[in-house]
Amino acid sequence: MTNDVLAVDNISVQFGGHIAVNDVSLSVKPGTITGLIGPNGAGKTTLFNVISGLLTPTDGSVHFMDQDITSLAPHKRARLGIGRTFQRLELFNSLSVIDNIRVSIEISNQWGHIRPYQDEPFTKAEISRVLDITGLDSVRNTMATEIPTGQARLVELARALILQPKILLLDEPASGQNDQETETFGLLLRKICESGVSIFLVEHDMALVMNTCDEVNVLDFGSIIAKGTPTEIQEHELVIEAYLGAKKQ
Amino acid sequence: MTEFLTFTVVGLATGAIYSIASAGLVVTYTTSGIFNFAHGAIGMFSAFLYWQLRWDEGWGGFWPAPIALVFVLFIAAPIIGILLQLIVMRGLEGTSETTKLVIPIAVMLAFIGITNWVWQGAEQRIPKPFFGRNAKWSIGDAYITWHQTIIVIAAIGLAIALRFLLFNTKIGVTMRAVVDNPELVELNGGRPNRSAMQSWAIGSIMAAIAGVLISPLLGGLGVLALTLLVVNAYAAAIFGRLKNLPLTFIGGLVIGLSVSYWNWISKTGQKWPWLSELRTTLPIVILFCVLLLLPQDRLRGNRPESLREQFRVPSIRATILWSFALVSIISGLSLIISSKWEALLTRGLTMAIIGLSMVLLTGYAGELNLAPLAFAGIGAIAAFQFDVGSTVETGPGFATLATLLAVGFGFLVFPAFGLVKRRLFIAVTAFSLFVFILVVFFDGTTGTGIASRESMSLSGLVVAALITASVGATVALPAIRLRGLYLALATFAFAIFVDKMVYKQRETLTFDIPLIGDSEDLSINLFNNGALNIPRPKFWGIDFGEKQWAMLIFVSIIFCCISVALIQLRKSSYGRQLTAMKDSPAACATLGMNMRRLKLSVFTLAAAIAGFGGALHASNLRTIQEDYPFTIWEGLALFMLTVVGGIGYISGALFGGIIYACAFIVMGDFWGKLAEDWRSFDWLFTFLQDFFLLLGPALAGIGLGRNPSGVASQIFDGFRILRKRENKGIIGIGSLLIAFSWFLRVIDVYNGWIFIMTSLPILFLMPLLGDANTRDRDQSKDKSIEMAGIDFQFSDEFISFIDKELSIPSNPMWKESRNNDE
Ligand SMILES: Nc1ncnc2c1ncn2[C@@H]1O[C@H](COP(=O)(O)OP(=O)(O)O)[C@@H](O)[C@H]1O
Ligand SMILES: [Mg+2]
């Protein structure tokens, strides 16, 4: 087919009578950061749930590296290389920060799955590396419940990152961070992307989206209303009306 | 044809009752989100009340039916419902799944306790059908009693009334809204108290109607039998996915008809004797199957309440220290207490070992299991059948079976601990070889007549654990996809199934198993005519049968060993994964966790512990009966008390086991003794005695089950303060005093009561003194945040303390502005 990392084709999701996602198609190209923006309730998180397998779509298909994964179980998708974070934090609250990351390796190692993490020193080094680049080293032994939201989001990122995914789905990763943290975060995303991980980013912080994304999709009431480069999107009439306009009021 | 009609009529009538009962369950569930486990017990209680008013001399006696009906159904029942909502259920909003389950279970046990209390004695209480037994009319040759007619009319009437309620009243609108979009209604501040109260009243009325209607179908009123009869309706409610009323009604009818047709085909159970109890179990089997076929909810993420329920993990060192302390204390006690107390304590500890299986399964992994004692019972039966029992052909077949089970267990559980490929094969081989050698050589059970042996052997305990593990895996395999309440209900169904189909089994089952056994057949008389004699162990020259104190210490050592192993496990990679699964299944899935395999392994392991504990418990008791000690009711009580103790902690299991086995009996005895001593206050003390015996556990559950981290940990927290350096003196003096008192008791200066009366106060004074001591020294810490500005002034120090508690980075700007204000 194509060389997209991720291709979403004609996905629709209904809750009861309510159509949350309506015939959405989009793709993420390898080595890029693709943005997905839209007002609250537009269906972004729902789409992420469909891609990661937590939700079965009413209609449509999802392809990952040219493989049809529409009816694959969530944990199998994860093992193919789809990592994600959650808008409503899903940390392991009974564990410390470092254990949150360690258990992530252990989970994927279960029943002998992941290759490089068999030996202990390598695992330790990897954990240190990830703690380092996410800047979590200072809170490594703090319980997950005791760190502020901004950092908690970084823990989720680190947890997904250490599995060396091919694509990362990030659901509003910058909310809870202040401006300065967000800027650092943007640089971090770039760095991750350059290391070969494609990123699919849902975010409300316009500056972050516009500065880091290579391509942006705009979702409104469950439908894609615009696609393009950040500059194109900023000038797109429908977008200004639906999204930026609504925000100004 | 006539037979078919007759059985159809009977089936429709019982089915209609199930429909009514389950509809009530659905009404309360949809509006409050609480599955009312007490539903069956409320129906049972109402049936007793109705009988009391109609047919007993007491309380004015012999009320006419209409007045008694109005009183029971429309005055007593709604009051019960409303009180339940006001006093108990209202507080459950926003609590964890486990709490939402435990409190209604406690209420159910309370109703059972109250009914047993009020209607004591073995007298036969026989309710009559409406218009008497002979009031009937006929279609063709088939007779239909007026009672059956009334049931069907009532069901139809209630269905119409419910429909009206749903579409034409406010509570109905709320209910339907909840069903359509629960999250939305919650967000919009739905579930207002008033409609919750109404729905609890309605639910309670439906339960009462079902109870009154169904009671004449039994021979005489029985507390447990009647409760279970209404519990059958739970299957119908699940049929309607706990929200769809029409489906629920249909489900009730299907269940009623199935039972009736089964009775027809099986000639009320006489055709296949070993299936005879299926009559009463069929609805529960249907419940299990419906649960399995149900489409599942989406993966749950973590909820805010999981923040409240956090269990600290003690260090291995601390666990080992506490273990030594526990064994020493128990050894010390065994010198000064009577053998009756020793027996009670031993019982508590074996129960606590069974409780450890719940700590693993529910506390660590977050999987609910309402059948801990069903597994324990299977362990006991296995120990009996394969070790000391008489009915299984033993010999090489036994060794083969044990080895095969060990292989299966190894392959299921070992990979969870990171053993894969070659290492897995080595480990499994080693383990099964160990079991094989244990069975064949160590205990000399190579062949003939284990029946003749009069002591429990180590291999018996191990094989009991292995067999229970295999049963656990078999049950878990289909049930593994269930979560939360549904899993709880499935295990509940399993427990009832074991109660009836296994404990009450009187037939000798004969199997032909190829390759196993030197004779062609394996024949088992599962419960050996209602009682199993299981002897105490005997090894290293110690006969545990003669020495209760030896058994006590032995059991306490085993408890400690399993505890240390569990803590080690919780701290391992496996334990972290269980915790992760408990905290957020959704996150686990997106990190690549195969939750089914993990759940299967933990179920298997927990079942093994329960089976081991069950065999030990039975061996300590020497005899188990079909109705003691492994029934569904005892199981629920143990589960509840373990939650009260703190199901995430070893200490919670210890608390649950000991309280379950000793505390209420001891308290009951205490009041009973007082009643003997002070005849004039006889009535009061007898009242208190009954109160503690019958209602103690249930009230403990209702009152304390809400405490998320459990009572035991709170007590431990109280003692934590003593670890501070400045309190070393208090520990020293306190321990010395207690030791001295113990010594005086040993040399018989005074009796046990005085020992207790002197040492308990010292024990409880220690943390209090420590607290006061620490507070004197250090004012700023340990102040509760709520009291800031009321009890004491805001100080900068205190503010930085709060900042740290709430993990807010301290903000100098804010502090500055505050200083400027001043
Ligand atoms: N489990 C659910 N049941 C019913 N409706 C849902 C569910 N999850 C999301 N929705 C609805 O789907 C729509 C999209 O939600 P969501 O994907 O969370 O939006 P976004 O992430 O863009 O803010 C919203 O209207 C929301 O109410
Ligand atoms: Mg969202």
C-alpha cells in the first residue's frame, strides 16, 4: 500500500445514538510529528482509543505499517510498536516513578517477548537514559501519586518510550505544564522524533502544535474539517471559525 | 401433554417470581450503581415477617392476609429500603468496587443474623399458599393453583406498573437517563437522593413480594434456603445486563421454565442421582453461563478512588521481624492459655492462611473472588480423597496424577516469574520431580491403602494445593475475561455450585481414566456421606493430633512463611505487574500486557494457597461437614472481615482470620458467662451474647468496611510512632511490663483474665504515650490539614509542610504577598 506508519481509514464510532467519530481518514508518515487538534468533545481521545485498540470502531479500518490491525487486541498492537499516553492520567498509582517505568519493561518482557531487555545492566541503563531525557531523575523514587500533573504526563511518556515504539500517540501531553516546561517539552518531542519514533499528537496548546508538528489534522464534531501544514491550518477559514474562533469568544 | 402443561405452569409461576425479584435488583442497580447483594435476604426476611403476622400467635397473631400483606409489602419493605439507603448505601458513592461489594454483603449477613435471632428454635414454620393448598382451577387435565395464578397476575401487574414508572415519572426518567449515558447523568449531578431513596424503596418492595410469594413453594421457612432462592433471580438480572427490564423479565421466565423442565426430564432429580442437586443449582449455572456470554465492558482506567486505596508494602526485613514476633507471641501465649483458646487461635490462623489467598488475588491483583472457602473446601476434599481418604483407588495412579498436576501448575505459574524456554522446562521438571519424590518416597504412599494411615502428610497438603490450583485454573479460564462485579458474581455462582453439587454430593462417581491408575476406574465419593474425617499431621516425632499447642505454633510458622513469600512476590517483577493491572488495566493493555495469562496465573496461585489452607484448616478441625466450615456464607463473612482488616495487607488477612474464628465467639462467651453469673441481668447479657454471635461480623463489615486501607493497617500505624528514637523507652518499659505479667501468669500467680486485663491496657497505652511524647517534642508535624487555622495558627513551616504533602512547588511570591498583607 503506502509507506505510512499509521493509516486510519473511514473510522466511525457511535455511542448509543451519538456519533463521536464520523468517517475519519488520516495518516501518519514515518519520522514525522502529526498533530490532531479540535475542540473538546471533537472525538480525538475516542480516535486514539480506536487506534490503540481499547475501543472497537463501528466502521472503518486501522493499518499499522501496512498491516490491518482493526481487530487486533490492544496488547498485541502495543507489541507491534504502538505506544500511547492518556489524557486522563493512567499511572500505576501504587508504584514509584521508576517502578512505573520498570514495570513497563517487565510487562512487555512477560512470557519472553522483548529482546534486548533480558539482561539487567542494559535495562538499568535504559531506565536511566529515559529518566534523563524526560528530566524525571530527581523524582525517580517518588510515588506516582505525589508528583504534579505535568511530571505525571512525562512519566507516562517515559513509560511508553522505553518500549521503543514505532509510533507514539500522545493525548494532550502538555496540559498541566507551564509555558517554560511546554517549550522544553516541544524540544523533547523533536528529539524523540529524530530518533526514529513517529508521533501522533493531540494537543490544545497551539504554540506547541504549530512549532513542532509537520502536519496537522483538525477534527470537529467527529469529522475532519482540515488537513495541512501548520501554516496552512492557521489560515484555514473553517478552522478559524470552528476552533480558534470559538476560543477567542 | 398434561405433564408438559403442569410443568410449564409451575415453571412460569416460579419464573414470574424471579422476574419480580430481579426487576427490583435492576431498579436499585441502575439508579445507585450498587448491586444489592442483600436483595435475597430482604425477600427472606419479609417472608418470615409475613409468616409471623399471619400464622403465629405472637405479635397480635393471625392477621388477615390483606392487612398482613399491606403491612409487609407497603410499610415494612419500603421502610427497610429507605433506611438502607439513608444509613448504609448513600455513603458508598465514589468508593471502590470492593467496598461497593462488601457493604451489601455485610447487610445481607446482617439480615440473615437478625432473622436467625428473632426466629430462633427449630420449630417448623410453614407458610401457606394464598387461598390454601387446594384452591385450584384447571386447563384440560392440568391444574393451576390460585397461588400460581396470583403470582402470574402480580408479575404482569408489576411489569405494567414499572413501565408506567419508567416513562411517566421523574425517577423513571432518571433511571432511563442513567442507562443511556451513566457518565453524563453523573456529570449533571444526577442520582439525587430522593430518587435513590424511591428506588431503594421500590427494590425492597419487589424483594418482599418475591419472598412472600416464593416461601410457600418451600416445605418450611429456612433462612439460608429462602435467601438462596431469591438469589436465583440474580441470573435474570444479569440476563438483562442489569439495565434492561423487559429482558430481565424474560430472563426470569427462562430460568423458571428451565428448572421446571429439568425437573420433568430428570424426574425431580431421581433419574441421574449425582445430578439431583441441579434442581436447585440450575439458576446459578445459568448465571455463570450468562455472565460468560455477556459482551464485556471496555477496559477500565483508573478511578479517583484508587488514590484512596493504597497499600504500603513493608520491607522483607520488617516482614521477617514481624514473623518472628508473631511466632514468639503465639508460643508465649500457648504456655498460658487453655486448650480451648489454643484451638480457637489455630482456627483463626488457618483461616488467615486462606485469607492470604485473597490478599494475593484481591489485594495485590485487584481481582474479586467471593469463593475463597469453596477453594478451601476443595483443598480439604482433595486432601481427604488423595491422602487419608478411603474412596479413591490409590497407588501409582496417585503419584502419576500428582506429578501431572505439578507439571500443569508449573507451566501455568512459573512463566509469570520470568521463567521461559529452557529455564521454564528445567524448573517444571525439577518441581514435578520434587512432587513425585515427595509422594512416592517421602510419605511412602507408593501404593496400598492410604486409607489406613491416620495422619495428614506433607504430600497430602501439597497435592491438595495442586488439585485446588487446577480447579482454580479451570474456573478462571472461562471467567478470566470478566471484571469487577461480574467476576464477583461468577465466583459467587461457583461457590454456590460447590456448596450444593460437591458438598451435598452423595453418589459415588466412577470415571474411566486412561493411563492413570492401576485399576481401570477412578471412583470417588466426593463428600463421603456428609462428613470427612481429616486427621492432624504427624512428623519429626511430633503428633499434632495430641498437642494443640504444637499445631498452633506449626500453623503460625506456616502463616509466616507464606506471608514472607507473598511480600517477596509483591516486590518482584510479577508483583509489580499485578499491581499495575490492578491500578490501570487500560494502561497495561497499551503497554502490551496479556492480562488473561497474568490473571490465570494469579488465580491458579491463589487457589493453591486457599486449597493448602483449607486442607490445613480441615486437618485442624479433624472433621468437616457439608454445612461447616466451608460454606458460601462463611466464605462471604471471611472475605468481608479480611476487607475490614485490609485486604492489601498480610495483617489484614491475619485480622480477618482471627476475628472471624475467635473474636465474636469470645465476646459471645464473655456475655454468656456474665449472664450466668448475674442472673438478674440475664436478659441483657443474653441479648449481648446473641448480638455478638449473630450480628457481630455483619456489623463490623457495615461499620468498618468503608475504611479503604483496613483496620489492621490503622492499628499498625498507631504503633508506628513507637519506632521513633525518643519512644524507645516506652517500648522497653511496656514490653517489660507485659513480659512480667506473662511470667506471673506462667508461674500461676494469677489467671488468664488478669493477664489480659493487665497487658491489653499496657499495649494500647504504648502508642498513645508515644504519640503524646512525640507531639511534645515536635509541634509542627502531624497536624491534620483540616484543622489548620482552627486548632493552631498557620506558620510558614506548616505551609511548606502542606506544600510538600500536596506536592506543590513552594511559591515565594505568594508567601511574600501574604507577609505584605500582614
Ligand atoms: N464511553 C463513552 N460513552 C458515551 N459517549 C462517549 C464515551 N466516550 C466519549 N464519548 C463522547 O464522544 C465524544 C467525543 O469524546 P472525546 O473523544 O473524549 O473528545 P475529545 O478527546 O476530542 O475531547 C464526546 O461527545 C463524548 O461525550
Ligand atoms: Mg480528549
